[in-house]
Amino acid sequence: MAITLIATAGATNANTYPTLAEAETYFESRIAIAAWAAATDPNKNISLSMATRLVDQQVLFRGWMYDSDQSLQWPRRGVIGRTGNYLTDNTIPQFLKDATSEYAALLLTEDRTIESGTKGYDRISVADAIYVRFDKYDRKKVMPPSVWSFLKFYGSRIGAQRRLVRV
């Protein structure tokens, strides 16, 4: 099924941050992009839409949505950029388009949202008791570190916030 990308900032039906053309421009300056280069435009569109959805699900961005009716988390108001100035609040910033493009290319090689067997376990045994040891280095996060490096200045990972519990 073909997906039509809608990258209009603040649109109620937007489904991607970068357009396909913007993603292609991003990859012109990247190396080792065989999966992206080999993919068809329909598959690139699917991966851009999925990457956008995953970014929105996994990051709690600073500021607040520009319009309460928009379908995506961006554009946003009240977000300070790396230089200390406020980002333009009615556009999609370049860092977000680049992060989404990077994520989309990685999704073309591997669906990081599915579980696979015992991957992530270092040892499983049954003797007197059941013993499970997780291998923290083997388990992949849904959001790759290369994508998070684009986004970490502008928000926090959902589920990574520390909560204070008073007793």
C-alpha cells in the first residue's frame, strides 16, 4: 500500500517531518546508506512515516504544541535551541527532519519495534530455581543512539524520566 507523505507543519493530517526530497538531501551528505539508496520510493515513504510516528511516541519534547489540532508533536512553541535562541515556532526544525531521516534508513534494514526470541538474554537456566540474566549490551533500544543524538537536547525519552516517590 502506498503512503502519501504529508509534511505540512501543523497540519491535522501530517504523517512525516521531512518530505522525501528533504530526506534525499540529508542522505547526500551521508556515507554507508546502501539500504536507503536501494529502497523504492514507496518503501522510503513508509519508513519516513513510521520513523516520525516512533519519534513522537518515544520523546517528550520541551515546549508545547503550536496548535492543539495538529497531528504530530511538532511544530512547537517555547523550545530553546542549542544557541540559546527560541526555535521558530511554526516550522519543523532541521534537526528533527535529519533525525527522522536517519531513523527511516535504519528501519529499512531492521524493524526495531518487534521482539525476537531470546535476544537480549545472557543466560537462561533451570536447576534448583529458574535463573535469567539479561545481557544489557545485546538488547537493542527501539530508538537507536544515532537518532537520539539528534534529539536529546530538545526533550527526554518517554519512560526514562525519574519519578520521586514520597513515602
